[in-house]
Amino acid sequence: MTFYKIFYFIYLVFAGFFIYDAYMKIQEDKSPWLSIIIALVAIGMFLFRRHFYNKYQNRDK
């Protein structure tokens, strides 16, 4: 079960990478929108998985 507890933090790593990528694209005068959208989706997946993991853990108590 600890694998699932750690696994959803990987989404935050991906979000950080894509935020950095968007920043670098802004510096190069390129369009950063795809990286921003992917970062927002990764943050949303982190929140979604954390919510349902906690909901599943509280159900067993």
C-alpha cells in the first residue's frame, strides 16, 4: 500500500517539470500553453488520487 502512497507524488514531479518547461518556452518566445495544460492536469491528478486514497484509507477504519 505504500507504493500507492508514494506514487501520487510523482504527479507533482511531472507538474514541476512542465512548469519549468513552460518557463523556458516563455524565455525563448515560444508558446507555453501545452506545458501549462499538462502541468495543471498533473496537479489535478495528484489531488484526485490523494483524495481517493485518503477516502479508501478512512473506509477501513
